Amino acid sequence: MKLRVVSNRNEIEELNRNEQLVHLAFRASNTDIFRLLQTCPRVKAIQVPASYRKTLSRAGEMFLVMQGIEVIEGDVWGHRKDIHEYYTIDDKIFGRIDQLRSNGIDTNEIAGTVSKEAKLSPDLVRYVIKQSS
């Protein structure tokens, strides 16, 4: 699974139309979110850092919910955008999730464990679990 990292609002117009998972590494306005959805109509989830999540307007968040788009809180630790524009969620993480799930561990506990091991946000891990179910 690939997470497209968008560093600034000028990159929105350059995104691939088929992007499904996007990380906004800037403080997005309602206009930015609307432009993102116009550029990438297949977006299923948008990840924003915790500090930026608090500044998302209620109207913007409600618009995303009405469109069926999940807002995920989290960051992409250690990713260098100058090297690669995508943050890849490794297959080992999916294997680890499956292993924990087969042991009967609940989703929140899996999210906490995998989050610490893989340095992914718990919300992103929950999203991955939901998508792989």
C-alpha cells in the first residue's frame, strides 16, 4: 500500500488521478481539500498530522465524511520526500497484522503494537486493518 505525500498546496494539481491514500504535510484549507478531491476523485483516505487535524474546519471534515473519505491522524516518520514521493507500507506490516489477528488480538491492541513496531500512526494501522479485512 502506498501513501502519497503532498508537501504543499502547489503539488495538488500534479497528483495522479488514481491516488487513493494521501498524506497532507501542510495545513490544508477547505479550498485545498476541495481541489484535492477534484484532482483525485478516487481518494479513500487523507492523513494529516495531529497538529493540523485540530485546525481542519468542521465543514471541511463533514464534507470529507459525506464523500465517504476517512480522515486519519498521523505522520510519516523518517520519510524523505526529495527521494521518493510515496511512503510505502511494507508487506511485512500486513504479515504482522495477520499474525496478531490470528492470535485473536483485537484491532485497537493490534494498532498499538504495530504502530510502535513500524512507526506508523495507530489510525493508519486501523485503516490498513479495515482495508485488508
